[in-house]
Amino acid sequence: MALKFHNTLTGQIDEFVSILPGKVSLYTCGPTVYNYPHIGNWAAYIYWDVLVRILKANNYDVTRVMNITDVGHLVSDADDGEDKLEKGARREGKTAWEVAKFYTEVFIDGMHRLGLIMPNEITKATEFVTEQIELVRKLEAKGVTYQIDDGIYFDTSKFPSYADFAHLDLDALKAGARVEANLQKRNPSDFALWKFTPAGEKRDMEWEMDGRMGFPGWHIECSAMALSILGKTIDIHTGGIDHIPVHHTNEIAQSETANGVRFSNYWLHNNFIKVNGTKISKSLDNGYTLDDLQAKGFSMLDFRMLLLQGHYRSEGNFTFDILQSAKNRLKNWRNVAALRHQVHDTLENSNQKASDDKSVPAYAVSQAIIEAINDDLGTPQALTLIDETFSKIANAKIANINRSALLQLLETIDSTLGLQLLETTPDVSDDIKKTILERNQARIQKDWKKSDSLRDQLAKQNIVIRDTDQTSIWEYKI
Ligand code: AMP
Ligand code: ZN
């Protein structure tokens, strides 16, 4: 089945066709590095990790750029309020540069902790200021900008399809324009390409343009970085649903005006995660960080499992109870993964077994998982398929487990969902194997005392024995 995504540009599920066969250019709007990312922020990057994984599973060579917004993202998301970086600097008594460096490192460390596939390039907005100024110049030359006291603005009335992407009602926007909004703006939707440092002030981060100091607008950063590395038209652009009406609408307006071609063929947006059914907010202090989850005994993979249980386009909910059930599900899956170490060599992989109807899992399951994810990142459906298959495996006679099909299935799950089932389920040591054999022997001889004491000894080493009709299976305790 073909790869399909919900494309915000068309408002429907579209089959994915790349510009160049076998290649995908992908731009992900990255974090603003002024604070610790919370689980809602991370949700977005975990979903886009699955996107990268499924593109790779479909044999695409993916070139991905993700930016780091280290300047110019104002508190209001529009063009007023303080720069989030400068605000962070005041809060911490540091310079904006120090704040940016610190939280960029926190973010990249978090990406590693979560096992996210690293983008080919992680670009900092502050390292692309020349490209941003060039893009502003290009727009000026096209006559779509104007200068007012606090900066250079894009005149959105010069881009006739401005309202289309987010289905904006520009008349309502005009009527509802806030009284205190910048009166010099020609249209309420006009946005700053470049802002001037206010007279008499000095910012930590500022650059010279036309003899005045200033800094780029948040939107021009993404357009300039995508354009300089990936080209005028890219295959896929991702972000959160909050980006649709302002940030991405503005990226499209300025990129398409500058280049005269479509900016991105597919636009994917993730929905938001709530915590205990409530919006994540500073005042509620419910924006948990990765460290908060770890402090409560949860792993990064437990958190990934929680997110995969939901669909990226549906509003998600996080509670510690849901995280606990995701953890339990992962634990059960690991014990199925560990069965690969316990399938008897004499029976494994024989042709007779592979074609036997009792043999589990079927080779076709791996393909079915890929197809579920191909269908607009259908991770909940993929997880249901895995549950069904794993429960068949867990209930099967060990002799009916097809080791090579199980290995293929685990590899598919790990490569598409990043759950690291193979990596986290090592075989037990030779000593433990010996103890298990001794215990089996004691059971055969009905020496219950010895069998129980060996069972206790194994439990101390985090191994639990599950006795079935034919054999004893070991499992990880935690
Ligand atoms: P920021 O660093 O504030 O620019 O946000 C980084 C990303 O996190 C953006 O793409 C947002 O769309 C996304 N985001 C913020 N809050 C949430 C949330 N509660 N759930 C999912 N994504 C979120
Ligand atoms: Zn962006």
C-alpha cells in the first residue's frame, strides 16, 4: 500500500509522491531554546521521528533539516512582546547567547535520550542571518515589504492566496484587531521580516542592516534555512497545529513570493498533548520534562510507547496512569522479544515450520505493520496488530515459534517505531541458564524445595520463571 499523509495544504489524505524518485527533503520546525522542553514539545519530535522511520522503511533517502530558533521568537508568536531568548536571559541572569547554548544542548541531549534519528542538519537561526537578510532584500526588490518604526514588514495583501492555507477569515481578523496592535501596520496579518532594536537599547543578539541594528523575525528564519539547504520546493514540512495560522502561513507567503514556486508539497501537523485533560501551562506547572518522568521511574521508551498509542493528529492526553500502562505494555512486549533466545535450535527456521499453520508469527505481520504506519502514520493500528501477534506468540508452544519470523518482526517494530525491543532484551547469562536447567531438573525429579529455592535465586537476579505445559519460560522481572 502506498504511503499517504494528511496534507494540510489540500485538507485531505494524499498519496505521497516525492519530487525526485527515492529521495525526500524534509524540514521540521524545531524548538525555541529558552527553557526546558516539556513532554508536549517532545511529543511533536517523537511523531516526526516515526515519519522519518516510515520514509526510510519505504526506501526513501531522507535529507532532513531541523532548525533551532535561538533568536527572534517573540512571546506573542506575532510581532509584539519580548524575544523569548532575551526574556530567558533576564530570568537566568545570563546573556541570550548563554541561554541559547545551554538549552540547545539540553534539547540535543534529549533527542539522544529519546532515541530520535538525528536530522542531517540542525541549523541555528543565528548562523543563517546573512541568508535571512538576503531573503528580506529579495522581498524588498519584489515590492511586497514596507518599513515602519519598529521594523520591515511583509504586506500580506500582496500575496493573494494568503488566507488559503489556514482558511483564515481576514475580514474577521481586521474587525477583531486589537486596539493596542501596531497602528502603522497596513493589515493586521502583516508580519515582521526584520525588527529594529529599539532606539537607546542594546540587545545581546543583534545584527546590522541598513545602518541600524536589529534581528530577524521568527518566520523568515525557517524560510531562509529551508531554502538555503533544501532548495525552493521541498517535499515535506512539519510542525505543530499551532503553526498553521501564523508561522507556516507566513513562511509560505514569503517563500512563495520570493521564489515564485510552491514552498512545500506536503505539510504535516501534529495535534497537542494535554496533561490530565488540561492544556499544558506554566501556571499549572504541568509541563513535565524528561527528567520529571525519569525521577518517577519511567524510561524514555515508556514515554515513546505512550505517544505511539495515540495518533499524531488527535489530541493526546498524558497522565502518570497512562504512562504506567504504556510501561506495562512495553514490558510484556519485551518478554515476547526475549522468547527469541528460548526457541530450540533444532526446530527453528525449518521450512516445514515456516509453512506450518501453527507457526507464529506469520511473516506477513511485518508488512501489515508497515502498511498501518504508511496510512498517515497509523501507529495505534500498528500497536493493535503487534498486541494481537504477540499474544499469539506468548500463548504458542515454544516449538511453534518461528525464530526467523520473530526476528524479522522485532526488527520491523524497532526500525519503524523506535521501541528498541532487540536492544533492551539481551539473552540471560550462562550462569542463569545453568540455574534454569537445574531448576527444570529439580521439577522433573519433583524436588519442590530445591526448585523453589532456585526460583527465588533467579528472582533475585530479576528473572521470573513461567511454567507452561511443556516447558519453563524465563521473563524479565522489570
Ligand atoms: P517551541 O519550542 O515553543 O517553539 O515549541 C516546539 C514545538 O512543540 C512546536 O512545534 C509546538 O507545536 C509543539 N508543542 C508545544 N506544546 C505542545 C503540546 N502540548 N503538544 C504537542 N506539541 C506541542
Ligand atoms: Zn518554523
